[in-house]
Amino acid sequence: MTLNLKAVVEALIFAARGMTLERLVKITESDAETITKVLDDLVKEYNNEDHGVELKKVGDVYRFYTKPEYSTVISKVVRTFYTKLSSSQMEIVAAILLNGPSTIQTLNELRGKDSSAIVRSLHKSGVLTRKKQSNTYVYQLNESFRDFLMIEGVLDQATEHSGFVKPSSLTSES
């Protein structure tokens, strides 16, 4: 039995919650040009108003997302554990978003003030995860928090602009 390549690619992206072109090429044992065409077809197909999800490329990862117009309905069934973040907490989130996984020392330098209490509260609430690296912890955004905010859309916009806004200029509140 021969599998439909388009269906295989769709299933892989869905099951893995996102995949790169390179990984799709390797798994399907196809060439990049063929997989790119399949991905383009899937993007067009899911842009149709008959679908509640869309396939987006964020960075180099292809992933399915709920279309924004259905967010109100989806929010009725998706339980979130995140509360409204303060501007200081958002400053930390923005710093990690723009600079990648960071230590408290790096965040302190970016913000120009102590960030340890804020980072601890974000970690405790599940917004941040941490990994021990040498003698320090490295913090990054929790994947479910990224999904919750659809931060990837912000990343798309950020890469379109040539200017970079330093996180410390986002707010002076602590």
C-alpha cells in the first residue's frame, strides 16, 4: 500500500506539534522541493474558510494553529492557568522571547535591575521552565505558555522589522 505524501506530511506535523522542512524530508525520504510543494499545498488548503485551523511556518517550523476568528469559541474549552501578567513579568517574557533562554544574571543586565523575584514567580506559575546548566539555571518560556499566547506570531512580526527594542525600554516598572 502506498501512502499519500500530502496526508503523511499533514499527519507528521499534527502528531509532532510542528516540524521543520529538513525533518520532514528525512522522515518521508523525499526531496526538499517535493516537500516544499506539499507544504505550500497544505497552507493553501487550510487557508480555506472551511477549516478552523491553519498551517503556518514560524521560523523554520511548520505547525497547525487555530484561526484567530475562532479564539472566543476555543477559549470556552481550553483551560488556561495563566493570569494577567504585570508589566515587569511581561518584560521578562519579552526578554526571553527576544534573546532566547536566559539566566537571571542576563535578565538583570538586560533590565538594569534585579529580576530574581519576578523570574521565581513566573517559574512557579508555569510561565517559565528552567534547566540546570553548570552552577546556574537557564530559564525559557514554557511551551504551553507559548501556545497560549501564540507567541510565534509575535516572532514573525519581530523578524520583519530591522530595529530591535531592548526589553528594558518596554517598561520602567518593577
